[in-house]
Amino acid sequence: MIFAPRLDVDLGKIYYNTCELVARLKKRGLSVTGVTKATLGSIEIGSTMLQAGVTGIGDSRIESIRAMRLASLNLNLRKASMTLLRSPMLSQVEQVVRYADLSFNTEVEVIKKLSLEAQRQRRTHQVILMVELGDLREGIMPEDLLNTVDEVNKLPNIVIKGIGTNLACRSGVSPDATNMSKLTLLAEQVEAEFDLKLETISGGNSANLPWALFDAKLDAGRVNDLRLGEAILLGRETLQRQPIDGLHTDAITFTAEVIESKLKPTLPTGDIAQTAFGEPQTVLNRGTVMQGVMAAGLQDIDPSGLQCPAGIEILGASSDHLIVESLKNNLFVGQEIKFQINYSALLRAMTSQFVSKVYTDLRTDLAA
């Protein structure tokens, strides 16, 4: 028997979402790299994405790539193209070369170490040079790109596969025709200057979907690949978190169990200081309510990322307790409550060792 708290993962719905996005983007001249970083490199999810047509798997942690690469019973994953999406740490260069075919990079110092390690392992390592286009996370400044290419292009056992960018993660900068055109222009400048053929121009992540799918006048230019995680897993674009028409938004759900159910006042008594996490608390006196306490907390889930079922509201949380109010029916001890989740809640729940992960795969008629 599998207990709560748990994530219920419907691989059939993830397969369907992946197939739909791969097909829709193919019509626009774009391929898809399936991203598993929110799932802690889930072997089941990575394999499902590959079966549904992604060109390879991307993850930000080399530990997750290593686990997928060594998945002894899954030849599909073992042979798949694996990309490390976060710039490699110098301390992990040996593992990056051994387990990842490709890595995203911004620092020449790191690529030089990758070159030395690739020579030692007698391998060729591919790199995508990430360019800063306004979101101010990682990226080579555009004016420095040609000099960087010049240095990297001379390194043995290193192949520049392409360039890419990342938007909408740190500052919320939206991918659009302007910044995507700039990425195309930079790719053409690199090819003209160094007589290179860049195979991959990686335009971004799930935040690119409004540009890629819904711009009637789309000109993708040289952009030919997107890195999709949240859109596949949760069926949403990531600029406004709106559902993508026709996709499943409930492929992954979170379930917690009630461990206390009592009528309690809404107003605490006594001198009020900070909560366990240093936050001030402001509560309106609404009299007595039916309060439930659930066996899950901030160590397991981001409460702000839970979408409650009808009749349930979240009142607060501590490290190991989630406090809810039942607006209609009395809760009972042992009752399980299922929530839909956003990206933040998924990320934390997948990372928690106290949250079970339950996979089902019923691939019948999965159309929404």
C-alpha cells in the first residue's frame, strides 16, 4: 500500500501532452528537448518523453543525468542524447563529460576544463553557448560572443553545436519576435565569421510557446529547438500560467492525508510574534471553523502552489503540517485530499524523500 503524501503521475497524460507539443511545434519548424529537471530526473518521465518524440532529454543536474544514463533496464534512456542545461561546475567536469553528450556553457574557463577532460576520456563533448538577451540570468553578453566562439573553437575535443538563450526565468522577460530575431542574427554572425554550421539554435523554454504556437506571423528564423518541461508536465505556458488548449493540466497531482479535524477559532490567542518561518501573521476573526491538519508541510510542498478542490481552503503551513479549512463538509482523520499543483509545488514535492511518487500508465483514449 502506498501512503500519502504522494504525487500521482499519469504517464499516459504526459505522453499525450508531449506528442501534442512535438506535433504542433514540428509544423512550425521546431523540435523539442524534453526537460526532466522538475522531476528529479525521473526515469519514467524521461522515457515517456522520448517515446513521444522529443529529440533528447535535458536536465540541470548531472546527478539526474547520470541516474538516467545508468538506468539499466531502459535502453531508450541509456542511448538518448543527454544535455546538461545548467553551466557545469568545475568540480563536476569529469561527470559532465562522462554522462552528458552536450552542455550549456557561458565561461571559457569551464569549457577549457571540459576540453582537457574530454581528451583524457578520449571523447568529444558538444557545447551550446548561452547568450544573454535580457533576462539577466546566465549568458554571454552578445558583444562578447564572437570572441568567445573564437577561443572555444580552438579547443580540442570540443564541438560548438550551437547557441541558445534563456528567458522568463529570473526577470520574466517574454520571448518574442525581437529577441528571437536577435538570436537568429547572432547565429548568422557566428557562422559567417568562423565558417561554422550551427546545428542547434535553442530558443528557450515553455515560456516560448505563446510566441511559437500562437503568433500567426511567426518567423522562427534560425531558432529550431525549444526546451519544454512545465508545458509537458502541467499543460501550461509559463508567462501567464494559462492552460494550453487541448492539453492535460492534471497529469501530476498531490495527495495529503488528514491527521486532525476539529472546530477551532480563526483568531489565535496570546501575544503574537513571528511564525516558525519568520513571517508576520495577519488573521481576520471569522469565528469558529472546521479546521483540518494534514501530514505535509513546507519540507514537502509549496502551499502557495496547491490548487484546492472545491470546499477546501489552505490557511497556512509549517515545516510538517498543512492547515486547511473545510467550507462544506467535515473532514475526517485518514481522509485523503487531492490537489492540483503548479511548477513550484511540483519541484519541491519531487525533491522531498517523504513524498511517494506513484506512476500509472493507461494509454487508451487520452484525448482531453
